[in-house]
Amino acid sequence: MQINVTGEYNEKLKIRFSQGIWKNTLYTLFENSTAVKVAFPNDPGLFRLSIYYDSENFYLENLLYISNPNLDVLSFHFYKENVRVFCKIESKLVVELNKEILLNPLSENFKELKDIIENFDADNCASL
């Protein structure tokens, strides 16, 4: 699978596929500003696309590959309008992925939980 990422993003961007329902296999496609070479199983399958733009914007979608996913070429183009983050996705094999999406911001409850966890980690590291 070939991955192309362009536009406005930073090193926090992560794009992943996971496969399976009970036993998940995680495939990292893009991390640390670099595309990662991944060898998927050659069989068709159900995958979950996860895009984590930063710690507060994300997108999740289930998709079905009806042929070998290794033959696909995925392109992601990120851009910002005001405070919202958009991504134009293109796929050679999965027609349903050819669209523009708005990445979802975290809800206020999750932001509070994230802050509590980050502060807890900082407090524990300081005491070591």
C-alpha cells in the first residue's frame, strides 16, 4: 500500500488501520511525519481507519476492502479553515473513501479527562 500525505499537519499526525473484531491487528500507515511500509494480508477484509490529527482532532471509519489492500494508493490532504481541520481522502480501490472529511474535535468531557491524565502523569514523573 502506498501512502501520500500532504498539506497542513505536524509530527503528531497518526494514520492507522486496524483489522479484526475480537482479535485486532494494528497497522500504522503514517507516524512521525513519515509513511510506514506495511504488508497487509492479501485477502479482502474489514478495516477501521483511524486518523489522529493531534491530541484534540480525530476521525474514525470502517471500510471494506473487496480485493488485496496492498494494491491501494491512499492520499490524504489536510487543511485548516478557521479552527476546523479538514482532510481530502483519495483511494484507488475503495470508492467510499474518496471524499472530504471534517476531523472531529474532542468533547469537553474528554478534554477534561485528558487534562487530568496529563497532570497525573506530570505529577508522578516529578515525584520520581
